[in-house]
Amino acid sequence: MNKTILTPIYIRFKDIDAMGHVNNAVYITFFEEGRKAFLSEVLGIIEPSEYSMILATINCEYIKPLCLADNASLETWVSDIGKKSFRFKYRVLNSENLEILYAKGESVMVAYNYKEKHSIPIPPEFVKMMNDYTETA
């Protein structure tokens, strides 16, 4: 695999459900933080007004319960790039032992013109910047 972005996860007390582990919906927020870090670090996109893509699909596979006392990080990379979309991959890992996997998931992002409300081709400069973080590059 090529480069990945590793983002610390900060588990808040309110993230814990009645079973004592991180609620399933919170993982989607973790993935959002990974996308934000990736877009900032790799593509230089910081302000929401600069976003030229929209989330099309997202899923999560829960492997092992994540608890309040656990130290976790999110690993984010791109699995493949198409003409108008690309796929993020995610892994929620133990920060102290990256072999411990709590969850994994993926999402599809579509390049999008918000003003005209339609998909657009991914800008070539974005593809070039993402290549080092892409499985199929």
C-alpha cells in the first residue's frame, strides 16, 4: 500500500452507548474527520467553500468494540480513482498497537459543482496529488 493519513481519534464520554463502547453512528463521524484531514493534508482543502466533492455512499464494518479508555487512530487512504469519483478506505486502529483493528469502512466521493448542482470530472491536479495515497496508482 502507498501512503496513508493517520489521524488521532478523541473518544468523548458522549460517544459511549449503554453497552459501554463507542456507538455505531460515531464511527461515521470518525471517518468524516479522516476525510477532513486527508483533504487538508493532501489536497490543501481547508474551508468548506473549497470542497468540490460530495459524499455518495459510506459503510462501516465493526470488528471489535472500542471503549472510552482505548487509544485509537484512524488510517485513511484512497483505494481507486475514477473519472468523476474516488473511494476512501478507513481503518480504526489501536494507537499503541496498530495490529488491533476496531473497524473498517469506505466511502465514495463524487467531484461536484455545487453551484450548477451536477457531478464533474475530478481535477487532474487532485488526481496527481492523491496518487501517492492510492492503492491502484
